[in-house]
Amino acid sequence: MKKKVLALVLAMVLVVVGVAAGTLAWLTAKSDTVTNTFTTSDIKVELKETKNNFILPADIADDDKMEEYGTYEELASIWENILGAKVIPGKSFFEQGGDSLGMVKMVNAIQKTFGINISIIDIAENDELGKLAAFVGECGLEGTI
């Protein structure tokens, strides 16, 4: 009895393998040949030098010294758009009418403009424009925080 069952199982396996092999042979004969059209010569790499708009570290973070750097000017523009008024050097974001919602807007605008990660805490700790410009400059030099 065991021999008959074994012979039957073996016959079924051979039928399944035969059908699979026949199907594979038929599919191979019917399908088009695939050619590799991608080569490394199709890759084009271009390097461009970009202007660095970041400033020096926070040890020179006073408004008079920061004005010569692009970061200060861009932040001043963001600051003025959020507050709806001109920047007053030496006054904090809150002293100039800023609030928590303005800080959230400032974080989003800085992240979008400079491509760095910055938090509301960073804005609160660097609440004067010169300090914030120096902080953003440091973040830009180091990458993201």
C-alpha cells in the first residue's frame, strides 16, 4: 500500500513539474526579448556653486554687525511681515508685539527660507533679531539641529 501511495505522489509531482516546465517554455517562446536600455552614460551630473547667505556665529550677534549679512536682512523681512512693523534693533520679538502664534509663523518661515530645523524654543532663546540671525547662521554652517 505504501508503495502505491508513494508512486501516486511521485506521479503527481512529475505532472506538476511537467506542466510548470511546459508553461515556462511556452511563455519564454511567446514573450519579447528584454533589452537593457539604461547605461551609465545616460546619467548627467551638474555641480553648481551657490552663494552662502549664512552669517558668523553668535559671538558677534549685535544688530549693527549683523546688517552686512544676508541672513539678517532675510530674517528682518520675515520678522516685519509677521509683526506688520519695522524691526527695532535691540528690542525682542515680544517687545515689538510678537506673540506665540507669531513665533509659530516665524519657525515655519525660517524653515522654509533657510532649510533648517528650528523650534519655538530657539526663537524664544534668541528673541532679538541679531541673536536670531547669528543662531540661524550657526545652524546653516552646522547643518540642521
